[in-house]
Amino acid sequence: MPGVSVRGLSYEGRRQLAVNLTRVLSLYRPILDAYIIEFFTDNLWGTLPGSWQEALDGLTPPQLATLLLEVPREGEVVRPPPSSWRTPARAPDSQLHSENTSGPRSSMRSGGSESLTTLITGEGPGDENQWPGDLCSLLFQLVKKLSDVTACTQVVDVGSGQGHLSRFMSLGLGLKVKSIEGDQRLVGRAQHLDQELLQTLEKEDRRNPQGVQASPRRSPHHVVRWVDPTALCEELLLPLENSPRGGARVLLTGLHACGDLSVALLRHFSRPEVAALALVGCCYMKLSDPGGYPLSQWVAALPGSQLSYRLREGACHALEEYAERLQDEAPGLRTHCYRAALETAIRVARPELRRPGVQGIPRAHEIKIEQYVRRGLQRVGLDPQLPLDAAALGAQQAQENRVVAFFSLALLLAPLVETLILLDRLLYIQEQGFHAELLPIFSPELSPRNLVLVATKQPLGQAFSVLETEDG
């Protein structure tokens, strides 16, 4: 899923971008709030403007990839979209164009939609700034550079899991690292992996004595601790035993910090012991409501800024991966239609039962729609032998491409939701008088969460550009 880069926008420009995003999202909220499993029960196709229905109807998945996601395919010819897509719902231009002209335009990166960029900023896409290579390796490089330029004495990796990030920063880069994880089993696994790596490095040292480093290697210091996003965790701020006197200058980091764990790191950043922050968040649907979003006073005051669970969950989808499925006409795409047909059958049998979780049906795309529905009924505790309307099921299956088209529309808009969440976090940091940037350090094909929020207490100026430079 591509993000929108706000690199270089002024504080006022970022606030204006938040205004634009909430206005655009309010126009598209019926699409974003919809559940694709209710495609038939709620007549989702009928909620689209007539010109949109005409443009989308009958398109194959590869044509949808070309039209909606602007993924070209050799020899593909698709009729042009209706003009209202460029100006959604024919909203006044003032609602869509950024009034800030002091900084460079925001740009969609890799696989994004030029029309979507135009929608937000009134300008086309800029440089893509993609970083090829391994996701973790690139984050390691950024943390090391950030630690150097802010003179941090130790890194605290929060929500460290099996300690992969901590292990490399400590044993690979020589940083002093505290690793905090709430699951004792994961911490035990991390310590075991630390020892395995140390033994491997010792063998390498014996084979190549000339390459042995002067200072002894340090494993991460592992701590088992759940971090409460609503309370101060002193453990995050305590210096390691070998830290200099006078306390520590802490760099807080979290790779894919889930839900409110991201919020906890952002709130701890205001503490004087914390000098810098490098954060990659995820699982926006797990944010507390209220409390997890919005964080900034500016976004909280904007009409239409509230994001439902459905919008936040949609923001986590991977646009690039879905575009690839469309291009390949993956058979699994029809599962959207099958599940929507099952929802119709469920409500005929039990009208009060809405959106029940359905245990996965193996290789669902290889069976007939009637078989899928019967298996689905059994999985939600209903009689699989209930009478089914075969003609109605056939008519629903005939709309398979419409279901995929509607889902693609929602997915196309999802990056706007993620951008608003990340922009809110930037503004939250800036409202406290600190400095923050969103840096795109790797391609979204590696991971849809490819923007790192970097925050510092002191202005870094050109140092932010240094952080964006790949080391070979």
C-alpha cells in the first residue's frame, strides 16, 4: 500500500493536508465504510453514481488494475474513467487542492495512483524515492544514523518480539540496546537466538583473527514487560548498567509496533530522557477509540476526522499485492463474491445474525458457489441443508467482477486513511514543539508499512536527508 510523502511540507502545509484529507474522505466515506460481504444485502453497487457503474461494469480484473490502480498491462485498452473521478462527487476545487505553496508537493510512491495524488494536493506525483533491499537492513541503517546524529547512548526496542532488530543493532552495529517484550516465550526465543549468533561470530573470529573487532560484542539486554499506552513505563527510560553517568539519551524504536504500542512510544517521546524516535506502526484497527486516534489537537478539531474501525482496518491492506492479484486474475478473487452470497443466505435464515466470522474454507475458489454457501452456513452454526435459491446464487455469481470492482475502489482510497493517521502523529509531535518527518525508506512491495516516523528534540536540518540516503 503506498503512502503519501509529506517530506518538506511546512507545519502549516501539513495542517492543510489534513484538512484536505478529511474533506476527501468525507466524500468517499460510504465506500470506505462499506463491508464487501454486504455487497448484495446492502446493494453496494447501487450506491455508486451511474457514471461510475457504467465505467466499471464488465471490466476484467486486469482492466481494473489498469483503470483504478494505474498498473499498466501490455496491450490493455480500457475506456477512460468518468470525469467525476478526478473531482469526486464534483466537489469544489477548493476542497481538493492544497493552499500551501511553500513546500514541495506530496507524492504517491510506487504503484500509487496519479489521480489520487492530484486529488489531495492538486499536483502530480513527484520523485518516488524508493529504496530497494531488505526491509530490516534498511531500518537498521536508519536507526544507526539517527543514533549517531542525535548522540544517543542507548536504543530501546519496544515490542521486540524475537529480537531480530535488537540483535542486529547490538551485535551487528555495536549499539547499546535494551529489548522490551511482553511475551516471556518470545523473550526466551530471542535470548536463544542471541547465543546462536554469538557462537557463529566467535567461530568466524577464530577463522579470521585479523578481522576481530577491538571492543567486545554486546548482546541486547532483554526485559519482559508489557507497555501500557496510558501510563509511563520507567523501564523504557532507565539507563543500562554500562551507560554513562547522568542517565541515558534514549532512542526509542518500534518495528511494526501494533495498535496502541505505537501510541505509547509517541507519548514517551516527550520525556527528557528520550532524544529520538524511529517508529513503524501497524494494525491501525487496534487503536483505542478514543485515545489512540486522533492524537493531535488539530486533527481532533477537524470535521469528519473520526475514523471507524472499518476505515482503520482498510488502511492496513496491501494495495500492491492486490494489484498483482488483479493483473494475474487470481482465482481467489471470487471469494469476495462467494462470501457476499453467504452473507445473504445467513440473513435469510437468521436476520439478526450480521457479519459473523466464518472459519476459512480451504480452496474456496475451486468449489461451486452453492457448495461454498452450504459449508459457510455450517461454520456459523446454521443448517447446511437449508433450501437455497439456485437462480439467485447464479445471478450473484454473475456479478463477481462488480464485487471485485467495488472492493478495488475501497482499496484505492485506503492509503488516504493511513496518511491521515500518520499525519496526525506528525502534528502531535510538532504541537509539542518537537521535530518530525515521515521517511519512505523502502519499497511498499517489501512491506505495505514502508514509512518510518522519525522524531527528534532538536532540529536536524539536512540530517534528515542523510537519514534518507541508502548505504549501498
